[in-house]
Amino acid sequence: MLVRNGGEAFCIDSPIFPDELEILPAIAEQSDFSIVGVLATHADWDHLLGGLAFPGAPLGAAENTAARLINEPGAAQRALRDFDDEFYVTRPKPLSLPGAQQLPVPGHIDIGAETLELHPADGHTADGMAVWVPWARVLVAGDYLSPVEIPMLSPGGGAAAYIATLNRLEPLVEQADHVVPGHGGPIDGTRALAILREDRAYLEALQRGEDAPLPIARRTKAQRAIHASNIKPR
Ligand SMILES: [Zn+2]
């Protein structure tokens, strides 16, 4: 998603398909969004493609995300290649990730005359941040609060950290006009709060060792596969 204040704009996370990435600079330009940087909520490959749309824009991320990029060299490129192979996607150029500037999390970064708030968001993975846009009352949640995906515990993540992140984000969600999740479209604050409560209940059931029922709107085959992975001993 793109966020602007005054003459500065950031691209937070990224679309993944080449046609979406190709059209993004034109959309930014038409809307008078001058992209000064690309932010990634975490180091999973599908959040790191902003540089393909805005080459030369510096990448900013939480310290633990920058560390993951250093400690897992080539991981994002390999995951991107696997995705592209599976879905027959070809790209005009390869993904280069020259390393991320570390942002203070929790902390703030300036944009135009305003600041974005950066909140720690780990649990889905070992790293991450959520971005609160105070003047627009928008929360950019990364891979939390998705209307289409149940909580996914990746290696390095865990239910306790995930629940702590949901608790940390809850007061922001309560004030939010919109929440922008990494998967699925933007949702209003009321729906996001309902999803937050469903996700917390699901994770608490996992912690109790119960076979947690999936939220009604997210019981697809793909979500059952994520659930099976979540309950696998790690
Ligand atoms: Zn992710």
C-alpha cells in the first residue's frame, strides 16, 4: 500500500505479480505520490518486492527483519522463484535485496509533516512490524488480521508471541477506520476487531492443545492446510 504526507510517500509491502508491480509507479505518479522509500512489514518474500516497482528507493524494515535478510541470504529469491515456477510467472528482472535500513521498532519515522508509528509484530514470523498511520487512522498490519487467512505460525513464529502482537495491536484496531492486511483486501476497524478476537481465540485453543475450530469464513482447503502446519510439533 502507498501512504503519503506532504511531498513524501512510502510503499509499504508489495503486490507480487509483475503486471501489478509494473503499473504501481504510474499509479503513484498520477496520484502525486513521490515514493521516497519502500518499507517491509517482515522478511517473507511476498512483502519484499517493492524495489521491483521503485528501483533505487531504499528499503526500510525493523531491526529483526533486517537481521533475517542478512541471516537468510537468498531465501526470498528462492521462495520467489518457487512461486514463479508454480504459477508460470516470468519477470523482467531478478529481485535484488541490497539490505535494509534498520528502523526503530517500537518507534516513529517521519513522512512529510507527520510521522508513522512502528509497532513490533512478531509471532507469524520471528520478525516484523505493523505501521499505524495516525492522521488517516489506518493500520498496515502485515500478515495479521487477514479476512482470508487464519493465523499462520511460520518457523521462528509462535502462538504466544502472535497473541502478544494481537494484544498490542488491539487498541490501534479499536481506533482504526481501516486495516490493511497483507492478504485479502482492506477492512474496516469493526471487522478487523472481530477477526482479531477470532484469531486470538483460535491461538488460545491451539495453546491449550485443543483442535481449534477454524473461523467460519476461513475454512477453505488452503486454511485447513495452514492449520495442519500450525498444530505440527515444532
Ligand atoms: Zn508472512
